[in-house]
Amino acid sequence: MTVIEEFQKTSHHFSKQRPTHDAGEPILRVENLSLKYPNGYAIEDLTFEVGKGERLAVVGPNGAGKSTLFKIIAGVLNPTSGKVDIYGQSPGGHICIAYVSQRNQVDWNFPVTVADVVMMGRIGQLGLFRNPGSRDKKAVRKALQVVGLEKLANRQINQLSGGQQQRMFIARSLAQEAELMLMDEPTSGLDVSSQEEIFNVLDRLREEEVTVLLSLHDLKTAAEKFDRVMLLNIRLLGLGKPKEVLKPDNLVAAYHGHLHRVETEDGLLAVGDSCCDDEFPAP
């Protein structure tokens, strides 16, 4: 899909109408959430809460339901049962949610600049038919500065490196004034230096109390860089501090027989990923 189609699919809050935020509620509450296709569950009976400013890693094998979970939280998919609340309200209409999809789902040859993509984050503030004003342009400049792309504002997006592409989408979320950011495999395919750039930006988001849910496959990174870890394989297998969740029994339950070597609190363990597609295909 094109960048614009990707934005419209995952950032659907185009009006200025906003649900109220209940300050006494967590920024995210998920209760008994399931999505079932004819060929089986994509996710089943998930219940958890996330606090404002928290950084949560969502880990699990391919097909575990990570992308499905994010899309339901963002309001892109409807669950079969259960509910999602953002500050005590359903996801629809919240412009405070930003979903950063996987890079391989975007047509990088679409002729737009970095600044154009970041300005797309202002649509929720502008509405569809008002031209950007000085406040919107200032928000875009600030977002580009936060992610270190201000000098590349006029560059075509197909001229960016993988790490720069991911930082551009984070800047779009910042321009949107997102309070909850859902990032689907943002470090996949990036070299170590580019991954560190992403996490440096996430450290700056923490200072702004932006809540981040990030899916990834690297259990070592999840253990080192996140407040809590969610271990998911269709059902919730663990949620808590990394040392509490990434234990041998939990990892074997998540990864089954697809094995590789991972350091855990209890020593070296063989775990692994599956060979399947990331999610159940929709019918």
C-alpha cells in the first residue's frame, strides 16, 4: 500500500471530535479480548492494563497475535469479544493513539517527502479540509527535531535508510500529539546502530510520558530496555518485569519446538520462533 493508504488505514481519527479522558483510568485497559477467524483464534481472552508513560515490550513467535492486538487497540480491527478502553473510553475517535506498522507494508516509491508524511500526523487536529497553519508547521518541525531528521525534511521517502524511515513514522506520531504509540516490529531488519537510534528516540518519548507498546522478536533487547514484557502466543502467557516473565517454562510454552539460544535468569535456554506467517489470515 502507499504511505497515504497506510496512514489512512492505521490513523483513522480524521475529525476534531475527541472522547473525554478520565484521568482516574489507565491509558490502556484490555478486558477478555478475542478475535476469532473461521480457521482459529488470532488472539484469545487477553486482559491487561498499561499505565501512562510505560514502555511495554510485546514478544512472542510469528503468528502470536502481536499485530492483531495492536490493530484492535488502534481501532483498525474489531474484536470478536471483549473490549479495549483508552482512558476509560472505546478507541474510536481517539487521536491520541498512533499505530506505526511494519515497514514492509508500505510502498516506499510513493512520491512524498519526509515532511509530507510527518504533516499527515496533523490531520486529526486539522480535519480533512483545512490547510496546515503555523501551529501545524511548528509541530512538524519540532517532531523532526526530536527524531533527528530536520535536515532531511525535503527528502523523498525512498531515499531514506531503514532506521530513518522508522524515525520518520515516530515523528508523524509526535506531530499527531500521540499519547499512546503502538510500534509493530520497528527494529526488524535494522543494523545495531539504527536500532540504538530508535531506542534513543524512545528514551526522549519517555521524558514526555508517551506510552509505548512495541512488538519485537529480540528477547535480550526486551529484557534490557523495557519496564515490562508481555509474552504472547494467542493467549497471554506472562506479563511483568522481564525476569519474572522470560523464564524457561513460559518461553517453552510460547515457542514450542522452534528453538534458538537465549540467556535467561536461570541460565542458557533454547527457545525459538515459528516459520509461519505473522498472523492468522483473515477469511
